Amino acid sequence: MNDQQKRFSLRKFKAFATGLFLLMAVIFIITTILQKTDDSHWIGYIRAFSEAAMVGALADWFAVTALFNYPLGLKIPHTNLIENSKERIGDNLGNFVVENFLSPQNIRPYILKLKVSGFVGEWLSKDRNQENLVRELSNILLDILAKLDDSAVVLFIGKKAKEMSNDLKINQIVGSGIEYVLHKNDHQRLITNLSKQIKDYVIQNREMVQDRVKKESYFLVPKFVDDAIAQKITSGLTKYFEEVENDLNHNLRTEITRKLYEFSQEVQHEAKWQEEFQGIKNDFLKEEKLQQYAKDIWQSIKKTLSTELTEEVTSLKNYLKKNLTELSQNLKSDENLQHKIDHWIRFTTYKYILKNTHQFGALISDTVGNWQGKELSDKLELEVGKDLQFIRVNGTLVGGLVGLIIYTVAHFFI
């Protein structure tokens, strides 16, 4: 029933109880008049019944009315009880709910029945639900992206990058990187390729070597001697670098490896290299450059996310759906996972409710206490006033019967 229907029902039962009282009053008046002209015994019985019924009706009317209002507008003590005691009612109601509904022994059986994992797994297994969930998540993320202050985000990224770079030792990273390459023996491929390149360069530039030899030779040295020397130089260099290219244990390789190890140690531990790389880092990570990098990074991330979240079919949405499908299958088939999730939910829910039971009581108490006294009185009368009208009806009838019994006993035995 809505409030309008409840008000109609309340008025109807009030009218019935009042009408019954008026009926008794009319009967009392009629019988009183009849007794003056008629000595019939039955008139006395009816008059006694109606008289006591009126007293009972008035007494119960006063009691019921005193709960919600001042009877006849008279501020009689201990009347209009609901309005005048709303704070105490709110406190008592809050304590009643907490003690009788939120006690550990009452909520525990319901908590133990919670099986969220199976329900969630079944719900997620449906494509329509997955699409709705991904769509809602996308809308939430898009809304967050739209509301983010770009300048604040850029400032945050720049600040965190600066904090990270302060402890960044580039010389140690470079030195450790060289050591890593040496340990993996990857530098041998570089030596091999470089040796081949030098060998090919010498072969392809024989004439340049000859010209260089002639230029540096003496005037009296014959040309064929210079050519022979140039040939020896070219052939020797070619053969030497061919040996380096093909022999993994060549002395030059060993020497280069040793020098690289020494260089990596120098880079990591010598102050000059630390200062050198620190200068490079400071130049690269100047405040204005850092902010520009942060701005470019954020704009790229924001654009990518907006595209991925806006378009209907994207890699990000496909990834989310794939993981939701896997999660759904695990929730439905993995009993161990189900037990862990359900146990965690039960424990957390149980703990949270017990920890905050006083909050529920305070909520009820504050809500009732914040109501206007007349508003609370009207609400309660609307809910229980109809049933209370039967007290008036019963008071009328019971009062009449009691009055009839008293009259009968007095007439026959006194």
C-alpha cells in the first residue's frame, strides 16, 4: 500500500471506532430517557452496557491519541509521546536492530551461505554480460581521462621522472652493459664483422695504399719498389684481419676483450666517467626538456587509451574479454579458487559487519533523531494507527461488557 491508501484506511477505521462510540452515546441517551417513563429491567442493562462502553471508548481513545498527538490539543503530561520522545525512540530502535538482527549468532548463518564465485563465474560466461562490463569499464575510464587535469598529470610524470633520474647512475649502467655483452660473448660478432669490413676496405682501396706509399717514399726509390712495398702492406693487412675474422682465439680478440673489461671497470668506478655521464644526464634531463618529455608521453598515452576505449573492436577490449573469459572458466571449474574467493568474501563481510554494527545503530538513531517530531509521529501513525483503532473498538465492547457484568452483579447480589 502506498501512503495515500494507508491514509484512507486509517481514516476509515478511525471513523468506525468513533461511530461505535457515538452509537453507544445515542443508546445511553435513549435508555436514560426511557427509564424515566418505563420500569422495564432490560432498559437498565442496556443503559449500563452503553454507559460503560462510552467510558471504555473514551479511555482507549485517549490512550491511542496520546501516542501521536495532544488529546483535544491539550498539553497534558505524558501525551504526544512519539513526538516528545523521538531521540529515545531512535536510540532504542537502533540498539534493538543491532542486538537482535546484527549479532554474530544471527548473521553468521547467512554469511556462510554466501557463494559469490559461482554466481560471478556464471554471469561472466555470457557474452552479453562481458560486453556490458567492458563497455561500462570503458566509459568509466574515458570519464576519468576526460576529467584529469593534463597539466597536473604532466607535472606528476615529470616529478616522478626527476626523482627516478636523481638516483640513476648512468656510468654504472653503461659499464654493467658492457660487462653483460662481454659475458655473453656477443662482442665477438662485432669484432668479426669489423675485421671483415677492414679487410674488404683494404682490398678495395689498394690503389690508395700505393699512392700513399709513393707519396711518403724517397725520390730515388724506384716505382716498382714502392709498388712492391704497397703490395706487401695490402697483403699483410688483408691476411691479418682475415685471420682475426676466422680465428675466435686470435690474440687481437683477446686483447680487445681485456681492454673492454678494463674500460667497463673504469666507466663504473672512476669519478671522471661518473661526472661525464652525470653531465650528459643533466643536459638531457633539464627541467624544460623533462616537462616536454612528460607532456609527449602523457599525450601519447591519453590518445592511445582514448582510441582503444572508444572504438568498438580494439586490442585492449579484446584483451579484457579474453581475460574475463578465462576468469569465468576458472571461477566455474577451479574449486580451490572458488573456496579462496568465497572464504575471503565471507570473512571480510563478517568482519566488516561486526566491526561496524554500532554504525548501523547510529545510522538508525540519527535518522530517527533528525526527523521532525511531527513527521515521525505521522509516519508511525500511518503504519500502525489502523491497527490501534481496534483497541478503541475493543475498549468500547469490553468496557460495555464489564459495565453490564457490574450492573448485573449489583442488581442481583447487592
